[in-house]
Amino acid sequence: MTFVVKKINLDDLDNKTGEYTHEDTGITMTLKSFNNPQFQKAYNMLMSRERSDNEAIRERKLDDSFLDEIGDGEKTTDELLVKAIGKFLVADWLVNDENGDKLEVSADNFILLIANIEQPMPFVQWCLDSAAEVAITNAKSLSATKKKPPTATRGKKTTKASATSK
């Protein structure tokens, strides 16, 4: 049996979103797929940096001088990951500022948002899980568009040889 691939616009897969409401906070967000190319690039770079930092720490003597070398301006991997979520995964949200105006979606405003949430880490994980759900839903819809090959043989007839006894 031949596998038949239906033509689709692959760019459309990256543009799919899903709307989710966080149960504990009531925040409604429209999230992009976890497979968003910009997010994936940022995520991979951050994880690469994390692995590199871990290797450097293993090779290093940990004493007071180690703490003295940590700069004030350097952001942590976790902070940059949260910013990447706000910048690349959040498409829209129902969040207002203290004046009642809609808060613009941005990396910095996402940091501000989670700073106002009592339990920020479960919320961040929920965002990642919801974005992963968008990716899974996209994959399922893509799978549903695959067609089974037609049963017609286009004029060719296949026959089985049969043994006849006399």
C-alpha cells in the first residue's frame, strides 16, 4: 500500500493557536504551539547554555570567589525561559493593568503577570503544557488530513494465480 500525502501549507501549522483558561487564576490566554520555531530556537539555546553552565560548575572550585563572580546584570536560564514563553508562545490574553486597560502581551509583561500570581511556577508549567497541547492537537489534525489511497486500480487488474486440479 502506498502512503498518500495531502498537500498542506506547513506555515499554517506554526500559526495554530489554542485558547485556555487557567483554573486557579481565571486567566484566559491564547497560546501558540510549543513547536513554534522561535520558541524552539530560544528553548534549545537556553538548554544548551544550562548544560554548558553545569559542566563549568563541575570543573570549578566552589568557594566565596565563585559567588563574587556572579554579576548583577546576568539573567538566569529560568528567567529567560519565562521571557521566551511571553515573547514566543503567548499570542493574546485577557489581562488588564491596574487602570483596567488591557495589558499588552510582551516578555516583560509576562514577567509582571507571573510576579502577581501567588504560585507562579505551576502557572508557567501550565503555559508550557497548554502550548504542548496546541502542538498535539495540530499533529492530530494533520494526521486526520492524510488520505487512504483509493481502492481503484487505474485500469490495472491484479489477480492471484490459482492452482487447478484435474
